[in-house]
Amino acid sequence: MELGLKGRAAVVTGGSKGIGRAIARGLAREGVDIVLLARGREQLEKTADEIRRESGVRVVVAPADIGSADSVKQAAATATRELPSIHVIVNNAGGPMRRMDRQITWSDAEWLDDVNLKLIGMLRVTQAFLPAVPKDGSGRIINISGTASQLVWAPALTHGLNNAAMNQVTSYLAHDLAGDQITVNAIIPGLVGTEGREAWAENMAKQQNVTKEEFLTSFCRRMGIPSGRWATMEEVADLVTFVASDRGRYINGAKLLLDGGLTINPRPA
Ligand SMILES: NC(=O)c1ccc[n+]([C@@H]2O[C@H](COP(=O)([O-])OP(=O)(O)OC[C@H]3O[C@@H](n4cnc5c(N)ncnc54)[C@H](OP(=O)(O)O)[C@@H]3O)[C@@H](O)[C@H]2O)c1
């Protein structure tokens, strides 16, 4: 399928590892130049080299903390000197669970810190890169939220807050930017097999003396995932790539679930 992405450019936040790296690789395979934004320079450089070798596209490394407006503005200014047009903004960066205890017991500072990172962070990145997004129908903003916005993962209150708000911000920005022909969509992944999660499954399987596949099948059944497995990072990247492409130009303001049916939430007959 011709996606019409060759020669465009995308910024991927949290692009140094995990889902963000898979998204950056997926877009690069379609000929998209990449700005990789995250805090850790070493991992950014490693991923950038990998992508350049694999796809031959330009990859600009932009070390920045999305928790700081100044840091994001500086990264956008530096990156857009190298790639003046940024067609696609992928807001993917997010923090891990800081602790597994009840979040109603957390401090004010901890709540604010989590919201400042993923939610206000995506607004900062969008604002800073927006002047570089063309107004010719190729502009895309793609927000990676998560199913904590749809159901209750018991210890994930701030993830639920961030992701639900991110979905709603998607609607507001889709309305705001429609006049500039920029589409804004959210992708809502369920459980995704990131590097860390795959290693955890291997470890658990060893401890239980079963194969990794057996462990995962039983784990995903317990989690209530009708498809019987978690998503691969490449499956998230494929959906992002389609939404970013010319083929996805009529998708706007959508909240696209990619969760193997997790949120259909069936009840016994
Ligand atoms: N994994 C899942 O199952 C799943 C499911 C649904 C949704 N999601 C969402 O998908 C996104 C990616 O998740 P993931 O599991 O791939 O995460 P991950 O492997 O922990 O990677 C997070 C990325 O974000 C960067 N990052 C973290 N804090 C940052 C900050 N303050 N400023 C800039 N970059 C920052 C990290 O690099 P540095 O640490 O170097 O900054 C890294 O590149 C998150 O928003 C998450 O909520 C994940």
C-alpha cells in the first residue's frame, strides 16, 4: 500500500526505547526522517544509529525533558534547524508507575509530577513543534494514551487521569487545528510486550517451570484479554504509521483502541 510518507518528518517523544522506538522505526521504514526526543542522550544516540543503519533516513537526536517547557522549546528550536518541516508529532513519552501502593495516599507533589510529565508534557511538545507542521493536509498529531483511561488498573490512578485527559485533549485539538488541515488522534494501546515486559514474562515462566507461551496465555486470560495475548510494539507502530499517512487523512479526533478486545468487558450469560 502506498502511504505517501516518503520525505516527511516526525518527532517521536520517548523515542529512545519501548513503544516510541518501535514507532520511530516503523515510520523510518516508510522513508520518514525522525526527531527522537527523550532525556537520556546515550540511549537516544544508540537508537538513532540503529534507525539510520536500518532505514537510511535522517535521524536528529533531541535530548529534552518534557516536564520542562524551556527544555522542550530548546529541543524544538534545535531540531527544526535541521528538519524545518515536522509533519507528524507523536506524543508517546510517559513515565512508569512510580509505586504500586494506593494513589489516594500519595502527596500533592507526586500527583502533580505525574500529570506534569505525560499530560502537560504532550501540550508543551505540541505547542513547541506546531509552527513547523505544514498546513497542507500532511500534518498529524498522534497521542499515545492507554487503557487506564477506559478501565481500572487498580494502582494506576494518575495513568488513568493522564490518559483520559489526553483522549479529551485530542478532541479539543482536533477542533482547534482543523482549519490548518492538521488531524489529531489518540491511540489507546492495551498491554504491550515492551522489552521489560517480555523479560518479566520469561522470568515468571522460569519460576513457574512453564514455557513463556504457556505463562503468557494464562496471564492474558487472567487479565481478560479476549485475543489471548498482549500487543507487540510493532502493532502499535503500524497503526501510528497508517494514521500518519495520506491513507489516514480522514481519521480525525478518533480514539483508536488497540487492545485485543480488553475493554469490551464481557459478562457471563
Ligand atoms: N507498555 C505498555 O503496555 C503501554 C500500554 C498502553 C500505553 N502505554 C503508553 O505508551 C507510552 C510508552 O510506554 P513504554 O512502555 O514504551 O515506556 P518506556 O519503555 O518506559 O519508555 C519511555 C520513553 O519515554 C522517555 N521519557 C520518560 N520520561 C521522559 C521525560 N520526562 N521527558 C522526555 N522523555 C521521557 C524515556 O526516555 P528517558 O527516560 O531517557 O527520558 C523513554 O524513551 C507511555 O506513554 C505509556 O503510558 C504503554
